[in-house]
Amino acid sequence: MMNNAGPANSALNRRMLLGTASAAAAGALLGGCSRSALAAPSQIPPATMLRPALDSIGAERNINFGSAFAWARPGVDAGSFVNSAYAALLRGECGMLTAENEMKWQALRPSPTQFDFARFDAMVDWAETQGMKLRGHTLLWHYDRWFPDWLNAYDYGVRPAAEADRLVVEHVRTVTARYGTRIVSYDVVNEAVDPETGTLRETSLSRALGSAEAVLDLAFNTARAHAPHAELVYNDYMSWEPGNERHQEGVLRLLQGFRARGTPVDALGVQSHLAIFESGVPIPELVARQSPAWRGFLDAVVAMGYRLVITELDTRDRGLPADIAIRDAGVAAYTRGYLDLMLSYPQLTDVIAWGLSDRYGWLRTFDPRPDGVPTRGLPYDTDLRPKPMRTAIAEAFRAAPSRPAQ
């Protein structure tokens, strides 16, 4: 484990030992929820000693638990999964892994004629030696902002539709053939719906091929042809917080279109980047307020015959106070409320956190808190110590109804 000594950690330890005032504030925020999971760091066993593992707890209900992992995170360690302590944490908690960035076009395809599999190969090899399943993220992020530069500027020539078809088929076929049955589930298409309008995004590929629907259908049909064993997922971040209704409606239209056209899509990937934006509102009130509309959305998805996958779970804490114990309790309660709802659907069998430790979490740079305090949206802190969110996930698994084995 990592060394916890030093002034910064001493200050953190003091803050974790709540005084009367902090305890009262936490109780108000949580609406009377128990704080029994809040222990001082010195009372928490090292991460690798926590048993049973989250994946083992989930397995009792036929639920898989896993995490994203990355080759490197700028500004922290040379490589997150290479770090021995973090690698031990991934081994200890997970039964499934997803590469955070290393399988995306920007990483795998530096030019129209080149593929670079070096990093992702190493990650696949490591996961396999640990006995963990792999999800593939993503075969096509249909968003020109995240296309490689060469694809945004690509000259499709005199037969643009044929050339766009060739590019998509070549990419999907090359990746799926290389990894075969080592990857059990693919986010075939990622974030094709514009959240502001609910319509499908246009890209250089869709303009060349004739429509966004044609590109997405081609990606899924090619994936089914070359990875017939794999679960094929449409992945997006339509969220349960208010203000995402247009995005949700657009995703439902897309899923309806897939069914009408016979496109082979097995599941909806629900990214689950949760967000607590409001301050001073008890967490149970937020959960109760958001649940009915979200359940209506999920009911519509499963009614079409789709399974559900939580693909990128974390919780933004910017609406919570800076006090670590209050914040951690709020994140845990919010995550628990969300998971209880999601896990009530037997169609959901996989829960993937978008990283296990705040040390490697993308929220630190993507959505920093206005007060400058580091975010705490993952199950383990920067020193790889378990937080109440970890307990919340375990308790949600234990409370979930069992589902058929996959």
C-alpha cells in the first residue's frame, strides 16, 4: 500500500474524526441516514485485505463488478495499472475491466493506414493473467470532437459512401479479429446522441455515408459478424438528474430505430456519471425526486428487449460541502440510492466503476470543484483507502434481487 504519512494526511485524519457540529450537518444532509460506515483511516484495513471483494459480493446475485483502468494518467503516476498498489486493488475488487482510453480510435489508429496496439495489447495481456473479463470501449465514438484529427479532415474521394463504409468495416473487423473471445462485451457505439437537441450527431463519416443511422448500423452489423460471441452495447451518458430529458428522448428514439431496422444491439450502456449539483438538499430527497422519471426511462428501454449495463460509474460531489466526512457520506448515500433503483432491474448484470481511486479519477481535471478541493467521487481515496462509497456499493449488491446467471 502507499505511504499515508505526512502533514496532509494528518490533516485529513483529523477532518475524518467528526466533531459534534459536523456530525449534525451530515445527519441533516443525509436525512437521517446511518453514518456507521464512516471510520477513521487508521481503523480501515488496507484495501487488499478487504474481504469479500465487491465482485464476489455481486456474484452472489449474479452481478459482475469491475473498473476502468488506464495506461497512464498525466500528473500522477507513470501508469495507473502499472502502479503495484493500484494493480493489487484492481485484482482484489474486480472481475471485469474496461480500458479507459486505450481502445479508442485516437489511441489505436494514428493514421488511416496504421494501427498501434502496443498499449492495449499489454493491458489485455495483464487483465487476462489476472483472470478478469474484458469490456471493449469503444469501437466507434461517434462524435467529431473525439475523432482523430486525420478522420475529421479525411478525403473520402469520388465515392465517399464506399470509402466511409470501408473505413468503419476495416476498423471494427481489425479490432474484433485481433482480440477474439478475449473481449466479452463491446461498447460498439459511444455517445451518438447530441444531449442538447436529442438528435444524432453528424460527423465526417455520417456525411460521407449518407446518415448517422447508416454509420451506427454498419458498426453494429460488422461487430456482430466478426464478434458473434460478444454483447453489443450502445453507450451514452443520459443521466437521471433533471435537465437531461431531451437526451433521454433522443436515446429512446435511437433504440427504437435499432429495433425497427433489425440492428443487432443487445444492451444500453448507462454511463452513470452521477452528479450532486444542488447544495443543502437532503440526499434522500434528491433520490426520491429523480427516481420516478428515471424509472420511466428504464422501463421504456427494457420493454424494447434491451439489457442494461452500468459502464462508467462515479459521482461528482460539487454540490456537497468541502468537509470530507460529510462529502463522503453524501456521495455514498447518493450512489446507494441510484444503485438500488438500477439493480431492481434483473436486466442489469454488470456494474463498472470509472476507476476505483480518486488518485486516478478523471473528475479531478474534467470537473474540478469550484472551491478547488479535490473531488472524491470513487470508492477509494487518493491513498487507496476505502471510502463509504465502497460500502454503499457492497450494500447495494447485497440488497439487490438475484438475477439469472449469464
